[in-house]
Amino acid sequence: MSGLHVQGKLAVAGCLLKELQRALVITTDLKAARRVVPKAAAAAFEVSEYTAESPSSPLQPQNVVVLAHDLAQPSRVAAAMASEGRTVWLLMVLDARSFLDEWESAAELPLELREAAKKDVRAHLPEQRPCVVLAESLESADVIALSHVESADPDELEMLEAMLNELNPSATVVR
């Protein structure tokens, strides 16, 4: 699961975990991952942190949810998980309200995030602009979940969906 919109990514992860009912959650942020695990069924979920370049699991549970670093290269994370014999689906979470602004922005990622990412092997794209990080995530995604569609401009939402279809025609876009 990837995306620059952290809160949206966590919200979708929480919904996904409720549906799965049992899973191993591999994350770069234990505190955030524990917040999304359904409290009523916490015993059915194992949460572990990955500190290497890509996550791996010594266990072979039926469901594994990886909450990757914000600047991770999703295709690299997926390749690491697939090498363990798993079927892998990449989910990208996009904030429909701000995606087009982020995509067109010439701004760099915040200095604090870039500096921290340089020291973190889990951040594969520390020197890239937001549009490059977004493009990498979008082009490798199997499913693209749009958050906050109810407050997005309808014309921009239509343009966004056309753009997503052009960048990755094989991805399923979910509102």
C-alpha cells in the first residue's frame, strides 16, 4: 500500500484489515499500523516493522498488508514480496482533492522528509519530486483508491480518472 497521503493510506488500510479479518501487517511505522488494526480483533493481526530495504516475512500467512515508506518504490516492495511466492496486489491511495496540484507542482518534498529519507534504506526515492514519486506508485499499482471524492471538484475528478487511465490502463480505480 503506497501513497503520499498518509491519512488516506491508513484509513484504507483500516477498512481493508476489517475485511480480511486476519493478516500480518508489515510497516515502517509501528505506531500508525497499530492504530489501523481493528481493536475488536487485534489478536487476529500481527504487526511487525521492516527495517531492511524491502519487507519480507518469515511466516507464510494467507494475508499480508505492507504499509510501505512514503518514498518507497512500490514495484521494488512488490517484487520482494512476490519473490517469497505470494500473489501481490499493489494498492495506491490518492487524495482526489489535491492530486492534480501535487502532480503539477514544481515544489520539492519537505526538507525534513528528504533528509530523513536519505538515511532510511526503505526510502527508495528520496531525491525525487512529488510527481515522480506519484508516477512510480501509479504506474505500478493494481488498484488505485481515490479518497475524498465527495469534496473534489467534479470536473477535476473526471480529468483525474482520465489521467489515471492513461498512466495505468490496467489498474482498477475505486472511488
